[in-house]
Amino acid sequence: MARPIKDTPIIWGKDAKRLTEAMENVQPLSKEKREEMKKAYEWFKSRAKFPVV
């Protein structure tokens, strides 16, 4: 029988403030960066020895 999953801990203090600020100031990726990341993903996916969906 599987063990139950524990609740996610609540963050407080500086960590909570930093997370809130990061969530409010999201900067979209440039097309160039997105393409670079996609190429890297495809490279790793082509060399994977296990099924990648």
C-alpha cells in the first residue's frame, strides 16, 4: 500500500516575499531563447535511452 502524500509546507518570511515578487514580475522569454531551449530539448530527447513523451 502506498504512503499518503504529505501537504506542501507553507513558506514564510523572506522566502515568501521573494516568491511573491517573482510571481508578480514574470518576464516572458524571447523567441531566440525559446528556440535555443527547444533545440536543447530535442537534442536530449534524440539521445534518450528511455521513452520520452
